[in-house]
Amino acid sequence: MRTPMVAGNWKLHNTRDQAIALATGIKSQTSDVTDVEIVVAPVFTALNAVADALRGSSIKVAAQNCYPQAQGAFTGEVSPQLVEDIGCNYVIIGHSERRQLFGEDDAFINRKVHALAETGLGTILCIGETLAERESGQMFNVLRRQVCEGLKGLGIESMVRVVIAYEPVWAIGTGKTASDQQAQESHAFIRSLLDELYGAQVAGATRILYGGSVKPDNVDGLMAQPDVDGALVGGASLKPADFVRIIKFQKV
Ligand code: PGA
């Protein structure tokens, strides 16, 4: 009932031409995929070109960030409306790199959630605990705070366009993936929070992606977990063969 999503977060990689080549390579190798929603998230400078290159295909395009204002005196920022204008479908917000390196807190991320709800864009809201938070027994509190504060005030009607990405910070770019059981435990908890906030129907329909060192050799086990609905992939999404294998995960 939940269409799996595999999203590639290209982070700060690829020139415009490299991004077009990567996108068209993925497109040609996934023309037979009908049951997985594929998303790529290039850097801002390649977003327009990649959106154009993928137009007419079923692959969706995401921005990696946005500012929660439509326009104004906000030097260096990009609004959801402008992202939508060039043909994007989603915006990733709350990524741990934005939280950690750029000081974004739950309140600011919540403003982005509301700004995105004003547009036709989908939201991929990233959450996840650090290793210290996990080891000190704070994981569930942190996830609760990030979900509740991140979605604060968002109406139930907007939830159809929200995807949650659970990305334990200690697993991002480290080669250390959460075990299948650890991922399932967190995803089930997040779904129970959505149930508390929005009821069973929304909780059952909202996709929860796992992110953090997803690779061809661990994706099948992760995707076999009942509450894992897809993957947000960093490093492996830059390698076409790896990313395509992740998209074509095997049911185990
Ligand atoms: P990774 O990154 O797959 O390289 O760990 C995931 C992410 O940051 O979204």
C-alpha cells in the first residue's frame, strides 16, 4: 500500500554535465522499474538541468534544502516556489548535515515544513539520533522531539506529501549501517508517533525511508523490514550501478 521510494542525495558533488550524465544513466537503466518511486537530489546549480533531462520520465527531482520564504531580502537563499518553478517535486529538509554544520534546529525546520505545504512540493523530512544520544538512552526522546517539533501545526491534509527519512547520524557516510532490527525498531516507533499525531490512516500511509550507508549489499535486508519503505542514499547514489541495484532491491 506504500509505494517504496529510493532517493539519491548527491550532496555537494557533480558539475552540471556530470549531474546530467548521472541522471540520464539512471534513467536508462531503470526504464523497467514501475513499482518504486525514484528521486534524485542534485546540487542547486544542476537542479534545472537535471529536471529538464528527466522531464517525461518517472524519476522525480528533489532540492537538498530551501528557505522558508517565497521571496524577499534573503541573500543566497532559494525558496520552495522557485524550486517548484523549475520542475522539482520534492525538497529534502532537516538533513543531519544541515542540523550539525549549519545550526538548523527543529523550529527552523518546522518553518520549512510549513513553507513547503504552501506549494505542491513534497517534503522529505530527515530525523535521526547521534551515537551519543543512542548510547545514553536518549534515542526515542530525540526522535519524538524531531517528529513532533518538525511537524508541529501541520494539518493532516498536508501529510500526504510528507515522507520521513530516518537517518541515524552515526550511520551517515561512515559505512556503519543500522542493523535491520535497529532500523525496524526506530521506524516502528516513528510510525507510532505519526499514529499519535495524525491517526492510524496517516501513520499507515506515510512512507518512512531509512538512510545511512545504504549499499547494494544491505538494502535487501533493510527493505524486508515491515516499516522500512525505502532508502535515502548518499555515497552509493553517486555510483550508477550501485544506485540502480538499490532501486532494484530484491524481496527477501
Ligand atoms: P550515506 O548518506 O548513504 O553516504 O551514508 C546518506 C545521507 O546522508 O542521506
